[in-house]
Amino acid sequence: MSKNKRRVVVCCPAFGGQLSNHFVTSILETQLAMIKEGISFSVLIIANESLISRGRNKCAQMAMAGKFTDLFFIDADIGWKWQDFLKILKSPNHVVGGTYSMKMLPINLNYNLLPEDRALYQRSHIKSKAILEQMIEDKGKEEIEVQHVPTGFMRISVTALERLKHKVDAYKQQNPRTGEIEDYWDLFPVRVKDGNLMSEDWMFCELCRENGIPVFMNLSVINHHIGSFDFWEAE
């Protein structure tokens, strides 16, 4: 019986049910670490969901219905260190993530700084590891508030989800396994905002910030992103 009151569910929308070898290795190492920490740890794989926003809404609904304390999104093509998982999990903030490169060269990390930090640290469209290292040195801390952090490695408190679900449209959908009609909330929409098509992770961050929930990124957590090759080793 776990002595820790944290109940964490790792949710992974996996197209076709496919998981990278980096994901499998990382999740096994993380599970061992959670056992040592005494933290209740579950894994939910959402397979064959063609609409990523709907898949993330499903994960949020299950995290709330299952009385978990934390929903930790990790994509199937991400590899990470269990120590970094713990860094994100143990943050006192409601929404915290790490980053990883987009699937492109040169290496370009996936996040958006607040405007004031962007003006100081981002002088081109390329977001490098060196920028994050400089920010850690200048600010004297690893975790800072940002505008957007990707859902591919993001921890959300269920308290925040419960708060936000009253701010978005609800919809009903049949559970294909039980046939029951269930309630869902459009927490991860894709929208056009200010002339830009915003992905579901960017829109979730916008929803948080609009409702008084700041979004944070740990600048030291840079994960592997697996494509036709490893978009971290290529730096």
C-alpha cells in the first residue's frame, strides 16, 4: 500500500497502438522509480484514436473519473530520464512540462517563451539548448513560466482539469467498450486564434493562462523525440 497520496496516470495517445523503444525503456525505468518513491503509478495507452484532441480529452476525462491527482501526458515517440519525470512531477505548479526537438533539422526545441523572455533570449526562430542553459544561469532556477509548453511531456494536476472543465464546451460520446454515453470536455481544442492555427497543446496552455493557471517549463528537461532518427542526438 503506497504511503504517498499522489496517484499519477501517464497517458499516451499512440496512433495504431505503436510505442517507440525509447518510450518503453523510459516507462519501465520510471515505474521502478515510482515504486521506490511510494507513488501510485498507472499507465493508459489510447490506441487507434485518429483525432489527437479527442484522445487528450479522453485522457483528461479518465484522470478525473479515476480520482487521480496528476495526469502526465507522454507521447509514444518520446524518450526521457526517470529523474526528469520526477522533476516535473514534484513541481508545486499545476501545469509543468519539458521540451524536445521538433522533427526537423537543425535542432529546434518545442516551446514558446513569454514575450519579455522572448525579446531577451530568442533572436531567431531557432530555439536551442544553449538558450535554455543561458536562461538557467541568468535566472538561477530551472523552472520558469512560459507561454506554451508541448503536451508530449506535460504534467497537469487534476485539480486544474476540474477547474477548467467548467470553462469549456461539454459533449457526449459513447464509450466503445461499454456502450455507455459519457461526458467529455473540450479541453484540448484546435482553434484559429489571432490569425494563427493553434494546436491542441498551445490552446490548452492558452486556456490555462486565460483562467489564472500559469504554465511552467523546466528548462533542464530536454527529451528524445524519435522519428526516422533520434532528433536529440543530431545536435
